[in-house]
Amino acid sequence: MEAPLTDDERHRRKAWATVITLWAALIIGVLIRSLLKPASGTVFPIFHTAGDHWMHSQDLYAGHDYLYSPLVAGLFSPLALLPLWLANLLWRTTVVAVYLMAVLMWLREGTSRIPAKYHASVFLILLPLSVGSINNAQSNPLVIALVMFGLIASRASRWALAALCIAVVTYLKIYPLAAGLLLAVLFPKQFIWRLGAALLALGALSFVLQKPSYVLEQYHSWVSTRSVDERHYSVMNRPRDLWTLLYACGIELNLRLYFFIQISGGACIAALVLFGRLKKWGTDRQLTMIFTLTSCWMLLLGPATESATYIMLAPAISLAAVEAFSRPFPRWMRALAATALTILIGGAAFISFAGRRRDLWSMSIQQIGTVLFVVFVLAWVFRNSLWRDTEEKTTS
């Protein structure tokens, strides 16, 4: 005869039942909408067309809608053989499954110290921050999931897998390579050569999948189109990044200075990693810092950030907020995390209901929440008392 459930177990089961129901409703609703209108309100047709262009040796970048590497177009080519509605369905379900699995694995095998009874809360908070990107079938959930898998693998010393994850996401969107470079700073002997080998191997794979002359031409076009981005010149078409927030505050930067700020931001995170090595911070503290600050850097200082791109911050802030309230964090840090989270959720909701309204301050809500989260993260990683338990285990 089974033992009766405790109150905690009942509460946990009810919490998971609620979360699973809400996520299932979201996924089913999105899939139904995509079946009824497979080419409406989604970026997937761009991927589908790129796969078709790859198979027929056509220019991938002629219309400048496709932004990813030639390798990604090659990997999309099997989907291009399927009807748009079916390919759309497979892409969406795969991306959401990988995204949710990454968060679950982070709770179980990553640096999270959230008690199991609060795990469902992470997914509950994650949902409103993820709706926009999941709805329009962007690759952003897959991007942040691969970064998380790379960090999880490095924590377990599975260096080849970690390098492969970072290499794949680099060919998907270049700027997540920042996470790989920071891992190279933290684990230089184990990671640098493996990351280089993975990048070269995937690049070589492109030339196996199509005629080398065509592939080489497409890589040239990819580099050319990615190196020219003048959207900052159009006020109403500005990315939702630090540039726009500063502009709303009356600070206007030229492209050269902003590029310097972007590079400096990444260099500062690398300096923090080196500082942590000098101070003998534990691996969990370092990987948490890399995960959270890289997520923020990709949004505030990465290229062409859109409102839906903020799903890449959703796992980091959801995990951090729940950990802050489930462990003995100072009240002011909990308040800071809650404020940043509220602003990000409110910003996502405002954008959904406000339609195409594009004044500078409405375009800066999510950036404000992200800046506050950066402050929280810095306070978190520098507060030794919050890491003493894990670092004592490491040294014992």
C-alpha cells in the first residue's frame, strides 16, 4: 500500500499540473494557428525558402530577409521538401521541446540551487516571457537552449559536446559565440581547441552538402550582409537595445562609438571571469555569471534586437528570480529581481496589446528591465555568502 502524499507533494503535483496545462494550451493554440495560417505572423517561411534556395543553388541573401549562415540553410533543406504547414509544425514543436528541455536540464544538472518544490514556478514565470517568440516561430528559443546545453556540458566536463553546442549556435546567430569565448577564458586548455575544431568541422560540412563554389559564394554574401547594418539610422526601426534606451534618454551615439561599447561590454564580462579565477570562485558561480551576463549582453549590445528576442533572457531571469525567493537572498535583491521581472513581463504584454506603436519609450521598456537585471546579477555573483555552500563543497 502506497504511503499517503504529504502536503508538499500534493502542492508540487498541483503546481506541475497547472504549469503543464498552461504550456500545453499555449503550444496547442500556436500549432492550431500555424496550421490554419502557416504563412501568417511567422518568420518560418524565410527558413523554408532558404532551404529550397540551398537545394537549387540559388542566392540565399538576395532579398536580405534570410540572416543566418549557409550551413543553416543546408540544414533547413530537408524541411523545404515538406509542405509549408507540415514543416512549420515540425519546426515549432522541435524548438519548443528543445527550449523547455534546456530549462529542465538546467534545474537538474546546471548551476541552479532552486529546491525541487519550486521548479514548476520557473516554468510558470517563463511562459509570459516566451509567448511572442514561440508564436512567430523564431529561432531564439533554440539559440538560448543551445547556449544552456553548452554551459551544462562544460559543467560536467563534456567538452566536445559543449564545443559542438556553441559552434552550432554560432552558425545560427553569430553573437552567441560570446558564450564560447567566455568559456574559453574560464577553461582555456579544455575548451579553446575543441571550439575551434567544432567551428571548422561545421564549416567543412557546408561544403559537403552543396557545391563548394556555391557554398563559398554564399559565405561571402553572408559576411557582406552581416557586416552592413544601418538600422540604427532609422529612429522608428531601431533595435530594442541599449542604443535605443540611450537615445530615448537624449544620448545619441555614432556607430563607431557604439561598436566600441559593444566590444567593451563583452570584454568587461571576460574581465569578470578572469577576476573570478583569481579569487578562486567556484565553477557554479562562474557559469551562472557567464549565462546571465551573456544573455543580457546579447540583448543590450547584440545586433538587431527585437521585442521577441527577449525570450533569450527569459530562462536566466526566471531561474534567478525563483532562486532569489527560494533561498536566503537579501530583501533588496529580491525586490530588484522582482522589479526587473515585472518590467520585462509588462513590456512584453504592452508590446502585444499596443500593436505597432513605436515611440522611443515604449521601445525601451524591456531594456530598462534588462539593465536592472544586470545590477541584480552583479550583486549576486559578488556576494560571497550566497555561494559559500557550493564553494565549500568544491574545496572540501
